[in-house]
Amino acid sequence: MKGWTIVAMMVLVCSGCLHSPPNYPGAGGNNIDPADYVNAACPDLSGRYEGRGELLDGDATAQGWAKTMRIDYVFPFASNAEAMTFMSAARSEAGRTSYPKYGRVTRIAERSFQLSVYYENGKSASRVVLLEDKNRFVCTGSHGKIIWGGASKGGRSEFGPNTTDSMAMLYLDDQGNLVSEDSMQVHMTLRLGGIPTGTAKHFSKYRFKRLPE
């Protein structure tokens, strides 16, 4: 019995070796350093785009049930209340939630945009997206990307505590389509001893086709 215990502990320690570092701006290591881009311009994402984005790449979960994405979800919400406003506009009188017909992005300052979304049910919603915090929102140039992310306050599973970090980015492809990428890592540990047991990862990439004005 003692032999199996030692083997089990070795397996747990080795799996902990696969515990990936955080992958958001400012997390150190090979991650992007906001200080390197403090004076960089932000790309102008202005345009009219399809409201339903198609999956270009993703993990098994995205390939299985998240093959499309709503354009109102790819820009960060300032609060839960703001998110609920958009959810309410997307909901029909019958209680069904519809995809946006299209979204319009308008640049109103160097680091702020207005997002207006028009739904199949005839409703619409609009909000101003502020990206002024240069330590959180990193712009890599006028023809580059807008990148943000961070760490969660932590959570728990049936096996023990875990922490989460995530990163998202927006940019235009060579055809002027809006591209959204996101990734997330859940770092898991055992309840007893706090031994790292590995990292679960998620990633996806969507394209929202540009529409004529």
C-alpha cells in the first residue's frame, strides 16, 4: 500500500510540473509587457460587421458547441448591469435570445469605441467601450491588436482550490474583418497539501465579416 501511495504522489507532483504560467499581459515570462507599448497607437476597429462570428480555430469545446459567437460579447463589458442591458435587448417577447443582425463599431477617441448592436427582433443596444487603462488594455500599434486579460480571485472544484487567468484580443485581418481571440487557463490544486495537479486550457478564434456601409 505504501508503494502505491508513493507512486500516486509522484504522479501528482509530475502533473504539477505541467502547471502553466499565467498568459495575460503583464504576467511576466514570455507574456506581453504593457510597458513596452505604453506609447503605441491602437488599431481603428471602426466598421459594420456581421453580428454572428464564425469559428476559425478552437479547442474541442469550441469545435463542439461554440462554433459561432455574438459580436456584443467580444468587447469587454464595464459591469454586469451593462451586460444585462444587452441580454434584455437580445431577448424576444417569447423569451428567445437572438443573434445580432449586425454590429457597428465607431471610434470616438484613441482608446474608446462605441458599439451599437441591432438584433433580429428589431431591438438595439449601444455602449461606450473604454480602454484607457494602459496597464490592462495593451495596444500594439495602429495595424496591430488590442489585448487584455488578467487573473481571477480564484475558485474551487470538488478536488480543491483553483485559479483562473484569461486573455482576449481584437484586431482586423487583411480583408478588414474583425477577429476575436480568447484563451483561458484554470490552474488546479489538491485540497490537501495544495499540490498542483495541472492546467485545463480553452481557446477560440472568431471572425466577424465586414459589411458594406
